[in-house]
Amino acid sequence: MSDSETVPSAAAGAGPEGPGGAPALPQEALEIAAGYAFAGPALDLGALLWDGACRPDAQIRVPLPMLNRHGLVAGATGTGKTKTLQLIAEQLSAQGVPVFLADVKGDVSGISAPGEPGDKVRERAAEVHQEWTPGGCPAEFYALGGLGHGIPLRATVTSFGPVLLSKVLQLNQTQEQSLGLIFHYADQKGLELVDLKDLRAVVAFLTSDEGKQELKGIGGLSTATAGVILRSLTAFEAQGMSPFFGEPEFDTSELTRTAQDGRGVVSVLELPAVQDKPQLFSTFLMWLLADLFHDLPEVGDSDKPKLVFFFDEAHLLFNDASKAFLDSITQTVRLIRSKGVGVFFVTQTPKDVPGDVLAQLGNRVQHALRAFTPDDQKALKATVKTFPNSPYDLEEVLTGLGTGEAVVTVLSEKGAPTPVAATRLRAPRSLMGPVAPDALDRAVQASPLHGRYAQAVDRESAYEKLTAQAESAAAAGTAGRGEQEAPRPARSGGGRSRAPKEDASVVEQVVGSGMFKSLARSVGTQIGREITRSLFGTARRRR
């Protein structure tokens, strides 16, 4: 393409000169602009930066069908990552794509309200040729276990599974394997693990005199390991974590809804109340993703994603993670694309994300990085190496970007990486800040989901069954001893006396009880066989 040819642009009639007779773009900048001239539906990210100036006649965009190829939004604190994910999310919603946002800092709730016009917004819109009008998105607000503003979001212990729970409890590999054995046993015996006291009851039973024999044939459960698990559960509950596990369990299909006007619903998980428990919320988000993976049908390549999932503070997910956990994340990210789900990790540097996961991310929005220390400089050089070849001096560009500017490369409509483009990003149309708490509470109360999930339910499960059967066994033992004290009738003949029949174990009594049979009728095929589990050991539920 020569300097005299038309610069590709989202605006019709754009030519080699920008507004006001600006000079034509040089050849290298024209080639970058051509890489973003998509024919199909796309999201508008901003305008090209070249030679220190914004070139609004060269628009930087990302094709809508490529949003299920995953992505990364990275950058130092205060560089505009949150506003970038807000910009992408509101455009996805406008095109009918549901979005999930994890609001760690509490400043994303504004996506539900129109933005406020001001000098900075007008200036940014003029720089990038954006026709800015205020507008909010249809939104639902959730809170883990109901802690904070939002519809309570819960999962049963059985559904959560041993791999994710081990991450939350910070268990080592041996303890994780033992926890998996406990879940396997509970599944086989139909002891439903709804909340944490159910799990504690099963662990305590398996280390009791009656329960030790239950796992003897498959390796058993050491007292020391069981003690670690029980202590971890106790500490976990002492931190106020019990409300996250229980019923009614959240149906993750709620995240794929659209509003009556066709816009995608933006689901905002409010996390400020649990900021000091990062492993919990990051692992809970992984449960959501794993549950979606098993419930959504295969769609292959489609015109637009079924859901785009934003994983804020993603480094928390990978910190101190076991190899099994990391392998499961990698596998989930690799496979969930075919279900029409896109996953964007939001973090400070690409090195926060393991290489195998990073290799699956086709879209990149890299905000400014700092290089104040030797470690920062190493991280900067490593980040530059992850980009395709570029006419930019990326080390210089990445340390010189301002707030709301980023280096972008995405997948084209043909699935090939686009040229690296330094970009001045557009301003979100929604409110760039939190909505008032009272407005948030009104939105939650008005939601049709509030009545479905607000009230916790504590039905009969493993804890209640084992407790009841232990009491029955104790009562039966007392009655048996009373009978043995009574005079026995004399036997005729000299045959050997038969040993008294041993009392049935607690689990045998549970399985044989009328209460257990009632449970069997209610849960059907789950009893007598292990519940099918996904990559993370999460139980697949029947919708």
C-alpha cells in the first residue's frame, strides 16, 4: 500500500490526511491500520498512536467472532485496565453477548448506569473520533454467599469438588488426593456434601473405629491427613466462609441471559467484601467456568460468543496452585472456546499467567508497564518478547504509555494475529465509577433472581444422616447390652454356640434406613455410583 492510498478506517471516506489536513500516515502505520480494517461486526477499541500523535483516521478494532479466542488485559496499577474491560463489556452487551465481570475493587458497578459527560470525556472522544453518548447496560449483581451487595451466589461442596476445594484450603498434593478419596466415598455411599459441616462429618466418620474399614481396600485415610483437613476446614469456617457453600446452588446458566431488548446481561460479581480472601474468590470463579464448561453445548465457530468471562486480578488464581490445578485451568481454557465462551484474564504483567495458559490467549491489550527495578526491567523484556514483530520500539512505548493507552494485537477474522498497534482507547459510555450503595441494593431487590437465591436452605444431608444414624447405633447398642444381661434359655445338645451377630456399621445402617431410601428416590441415579465430575472434580448437575 502506498502513501497515497486510502487509510482503512471505520469512518467512510477517510483518506490519507487526517482531520484538519493532518499529514498522511507513513507506510508502516498504513500497514498497521490495514490489519484492523475488518468487514464484519467488531468492537471499537480506539485510534492508532504513531509518532506520539493520535491518528483517528486509523481505528483499532477486534472482530466480534474472535472474542471467544480468549484474551489478556495487562498493565501496571492505575493504567486503565478496569476501564478497558468496561469498554469491551458494554460493547459486547450492545451486540447481544452476555458478560461476566468480577468486581474486585468495587468500581465496575457503574456499567449499569449512564456515564457522566465532562471535559475529559469530550476531549478523549474528539481525539479518537468517538460519537460518545451516555448509556448503561442491563446488569445483575451477585455476592459470594451474600456477603456484600448482591444476589447470594452459593455452591454445594459436592458440586465444588475436591480439586478446587483443596486450592481454597491450601492443601498439599497428598492431602488433595486424600480429599478426592473422601469425595469418592461420599459419592459412592450417597452422602450428599451440601455444606462444610457435611464434609467435616464424613471425614470424622472415616477416621472413627467404624469408618476406618470403609476405605481400607483403596488406601485408607491417615489420621494425620484427616486432622490437617479438619483443621483447615475449621480455620476456613472461622474466617466466615461457611455462607459460600450451601443451597440453593447457583445455576450458572443464569449468566448467559439476554435482556428483552436483545442486549446481553452483564453479570457483576461484587467482591469488595472478600478482598482479603483472594484464593476463595479466584477459585470460586474457576468453579463458575468449570460448571459452564460441562453444561454448555458444543457450538464451534459462531458469529459471536455465547458469553465472555473477565477474570480480574488473575494472578491470584495461579498463586501457590498445584500442578493438577494448573493443568485443569489450561485444559478448561483450551476447550471452552468450542462452547462459545471467551475468557479474558486481567492482571499486571503477562508473567502472572502460566505460559501454557498464555499461549491460548489470542487477543492482547497491554497497558503501560513500569521499569523502576531490575525485576521490573526483566518483566518488561519478557513482555516484549511475547508480541509479534513490530515497527515500534516496544520497550520504549510500553514505559511511555499514558492512562487509557495500550499496545494492542488481536486475531483477525481469519484467525491470524494483527499487527501490533499502540492505541489511544475510547471512553466507556457507562459510569466510570461505582453506583451508590442504595441504588445497588434497589437493583438487587428488584431482580427476578432475588427470590430464587436470597434465602439459604439447610436440608437433610450427610451431617444430619450420619448424626442420626450414630445416635440410632448408640441406642441399639444400649438395648443390646440390656438383653445380654437377661438370663438366656438353656440350649439343648452339645453343639457349638454361635457368636452374636456384629452390629452393622454406621454406613450400613445409613444405606439400609428408610430415610436413606427416601433420599435415594429424590436423587435417583446419583446414589450407588460416583457422580460424574469435570476437569476440576466438580459435580455435573442435572438441569
